Amino acid sequence: KNYTVAILGATGAVGTRLLSQLEQSEIPVGQIKLLASKRSAGKQLQFHDQSVVVEEATPASFDGVDIVLASAGGAVSKRLLPEAVKRGAVCVDNTSAFRMDPAVPLVVPEVNASALQKHQGIIANPNCSTIQMVAALKPIYDTAGLKQVVVSTYQAGSGAGQRAIQELDQQAQQHLDGQTMTSEIFPVKGAARHYPLAFNLLPQIDVFEPDGSTHEEWKMVHETKKILLDDMDATAIKVNATCVRVPVVIGHGESVYFEVAHPEKMNPTKMKEVLQQAPGVVVQDDPATQLYPQPINAAGTTATYVGRIRADLENQGGYNLWVVADNLLKGAAANTVAIAATLVKNQWL
Ligand code: A2P
Ligand code: 11C
């Protein structure tokens, strides 16, 4: 069977990559529909050698669609994906709209593909910073369990979308030209205050929660538990996150500290081995040759890179990792398309 696939948010930073990942995937695509806001209607994008006209997304756009890949923001997903499901489509959603819904699987295929079997039309793609962390932690969790994870992120500007990439470039240019940097998006679109990201660090990604954490930090805690623990007791692993925006265009970095539940089952050599064997993970770890993951090298690829693997010498069972991935590919488009490909391959649509 050839599938009719719709990309919702096709003109965005993730949307354009959904298109190229779909081109490279094994999914047999019969027809492609590119959907965005009214602003982009009429614009043309390339799929293989075909020029496809972007249409304004409406409920009727999903008539006859088998698979929807969505990345047009949470509000758009909330409004339109139930309409797509009503029309018989299966939706893989890259927004946070449905991630915590118990009826919606939250999936990184190499970590918890089997969760896809219980889908009811919508599957959620986790947040980019969660995906790369769980991809690295899963083989360790399977080998020695996990008690606690403490993560600090170094997140690229592109996580805030296509316009944010332009804003970061513009700020860098303004600074080099001796002008005052202007900011309308960072740290968060619609916030009361905006600050430049270029030549700066912003310890705010997404909005603040009443408890003083940011919503990005909240996502890292709760999504990690949902993915690794499935329906098990959410207190089984403690997760704590601090998320920081850094002036990098593509590629999130993460300093991940964790304590394994069974220290006798783990050591740094073993950790390197299980990570080397883990699907989707590439170990780049050699202090002698200064080999470690860097966003500049991860950009444009779909792997999760792990390095700086070392034990906490003061706390038995404690370990450090440095994890890097392309937030727009591994953290979004590649994972979304991999979910769809897994559904097709296993006939779980
Ligand atoms: P458009 O280009 O027409 O604004 P990014 O994450 O890079 O900011 O991209 C967001 C994506 O979501 C874009 O493709 C954008 O389309 C799309 N989008 C934004 N608002 C809507 C909407 N109301 N309906 C459909 N698509 C939307
Ligand atoms: C960022 N992680 O880097 C965000 C972007 O929940 O899918 C993705 C937000 C999400 O800004």
C-alpha cells in the first residue's frame, strides 16, 4: 500500500526537515499534502522531484489522509489532530499537546517502540531534550537500573523555531556591527521581557511553572518517567533538570549525572560497552585524542552522541555523561518519521 501523508507545519524549522526525513524513509508515500497557516498558502516546496503547493490547514485537509506528521505548535495540534483522527488518520505529533494524555503513547522507537501498539490515533513525539537523554539512558537503565537523574541542558536557539534562528543570527550581526542587540522571541515568544541570546546564556526555556521551574524542565522530568517507566510507579526514578538556552544554532548538549540502582552491575568500561551497542547511539569518547560530542558535528545527523563517560569518584554508583544530538532531526523530525516508519513496518496503523 502507498500512504497519503500530510505534514502539518510544513514550512517550519521542523516541518522542512520532516519533509526531507520522509524522503529518506522506507514509508511508501503515494501522495503528500503540505499544510501550514494561511500565510504560507500557495508557497511551493520540493518532495523528491515533485513541486508541492502548501495549503492552509483546515479540518477538511485531512480527508483521505493516512498519516499526519504534525509540528505547527501545540494549539494547532489540539485543534486539528482530533479532526484528522475523526477522518481515519493516524497522527504523530511533535508538539507537547497530547504527551501526558494516558491514552497517547510517548515514543522514542529505539527505547519504547512497543508502546505504539496501544495507540488510539495520536502518538506523541517527546521534547527534543528528553529524546536524546532517554536514548542514552535506556541501555544503562536496562543494565543497572536508575535511581536518580540530574541533568543540565545547553539548548540551541533553533529549538524556538525558524524565526528564532533568524533572531540569533541578527543579534550576532548587530553585536559585531557595534549596535544594541534587539530581541522579540528569546527567551520565549509572548513573554513580558525579551533578552538577547547571542553572546549570552538564558536559563529560561518555555514559561515558568508556579514552583519556579520552567515548563521545559517540567517536560524533562515527566516525559522521561513516562518513557522509561511506562505504567510503573513514577517515583521509581527521580529526575531533576535545569534547562539553559545557549547561543548555538543547532544541537542540544546535556550534562547528565545519574545514580544507578545496582552499582555492582556497572563500571565505566561496561557503560561504554552498553552505550556502543545501543541502537541510535554513537559513542565519541577518547580523552587522549580530545574526542567528545559537539553540536557543530551533530548538526545534520540523526544519531545521539555520547561522550565524557566517567564515574563519580566521590559517590559510588554515580556517573556523568555528555550527550549531544541535532534537536531538529533526532530531537524532532527524524524521531517523528521513525515512529511513523515503525507503525508502517509493523502494520500498527
Ligand atoms: P507558517 O509558515 O505559515 O507560519 P516554526 O516552529 O519554525 O516556528 O514553524 C511553525 C510551523 O507551524 C510553520 O509551518 C507555520 O506555518 C505553522 N503554523 C503556525 N500557525 C499555524 C496555524 N494556525 N495553522 C497551521 N499551521 C500553522
Ligand atoms: C526548545 N525543547 O529547545 C524546545 C523545543 O515541547 O516540543 C521543543 C518544544 C517541544 O525550545
